[in-house]
Amino acid sequence: MDDIVYLNDDPTTPIYQLSAITERHEQVEILWIVILGGNRDKVCSDVPYCCFSNSAFIIDVARLKSVKDLAADGLPTWLNRSNTVYRYVVSKNGYLKECDTGSVEFRTTYYAQKSNTKITRRIMRLTHSSGDMAMICYTQREIRDLKMISNIKAIYL
């Protein structure tokens, strides 16, 4: 098993992966496994704060005081760029299958920082329309110009 790395040595914010996961089917599968009770060692119970690296996190939204806390990440204002929604049904063998009328929703919201659009984040949520499924959120930061990280830290820390 991989060693768990925590953002800023905070045990409430384990880093799922030190890079972005861009394939939608992989993003959905990761969240579905966690919802079904899979390994939760790398699931955050708090919002990752002041993350200045390309990283991916899985956040258990039920453990937050409010879903609005997702915006309180210690970084400047984010602009909502767009949203996409895909629907799935749960097959008899427990897998998700994409379907326009499915009850499981996978929503991705794309953001860029207001002050520097080269810093982006995606928040992906997997929810069930009945409300029976705990909402799990997968968020990742992408910084396209790694040279500017030291400047960002100086300004916002």
C-alpha cells in the first residue's frame, strides 16, 4: 500500500493523487468505489487549504459543516467557467452505466482563479437523486505555469 501524503501535514486532508485525473470514466469509478465503502484512507474530512500543487483530493462532503465550505480553500476568488452533467444507472452487478435518465448524477464544475486564469480547479460530485447516497466530491487543482507557484505562495500565505 502506498504511503499517504497529507497536504500541509494535516491528517484531515490526504492527497489522493499528485496529478490530475482527466478521464471521466476513471473519475466516476474512483468516486463510486468510495461510495460503495471502498478504501477511505485517502478521503478528506475537511477542505484542502492553500494547495499550491497539481493535486487531486476526494472530499466526504457529509463531514463538512456546509457544502459551501468547498469554496473556502484559502485561495483567492474562483470564477465558475462551466458545468457538465452526466447521468448513470446502477446495473444489476453494481456497476454504473451511462444513461440519459439515470438516477446517479456526475456533475463537473470548472473554475479558474479570478486573478490568474492559469490556475484552475475542477469539482466533481457524484450524487443520487433519492438522496440516499452520500455526496462525495473530487476536486483537483491544476497550475499550468509552475514557475508562478512561489509568487502565489508569497501573496496568499
